[in-house]
Amino acid sequence: MYMFNLTDAWILAAIYLAGAKGENAYAQIIENLPVLDRPLPSHAECKNAYDKFLYLGLIVADGDKTSLSLVAENLVKETHDKNATQWICAIEKQLAPYKLKSMCNRFEWQEDQYMRGVELFFAKKGE
């Protein structure tokens, strides 16, 4: 059984933030991760989150472009808080009831895109 966790919620928030700017490539999603006092999610953690989101229909995948479904967008908007940690925790709480018997095994995001996103994240954080 697969369950959602704080990292999944964090990535879902990043998809939302990137999409709000019209950015929906993997590197842009990583760049838009809200700043939390914890290490960035790994590429493997992002892959697992992507597969769970896709299985449940929380994201729409179109090649290398990823956006939130209407249901996921509403969930993320309804929980929005200016405090990033509280916001991510609220998203996690909303995802907690979902327990998945399976998840997709389709992955469009590539590790080189992840590394580019990490570079962009730290460049933005250093501004």
C-alpha cells in the first residue's frame, strides 16, 4: 500500500507554484519548491510522487509538461498559507486519507532536468 507523505505534498505545492507562473517543466517545478528547513527531495522521491499523483489523477502529464488536475489545484489553493511549512503540512493532511494499492510506472521527468532544477532553486534562493 502506498501513502502520501510530506515530500509528496511539497512537490505538489511546487507543481502548483510553477503552474501559476505558466511553467510546467520538471526543472521549473524543482525551482519552485517552497523553501523548507530540510533537504530537497531526491530525484527518486520526485519520481515516486509523480507516479502516485498520476495514478490518482492529481496531475496531467503531457510529455515533459506536468500540471495539476482541477481537483488537485483546488486542494492546494484551499490549504494555501503564507507560511510554507504550514501550507505543506496542510496539503499532506488533505492527502493522508488516500491510500493507493498501486501507482503508475510512467515517468517523463529526467535526472538531468532534476539537476537543472536544483541549480535554479539554489540560484533563486541565493538572490
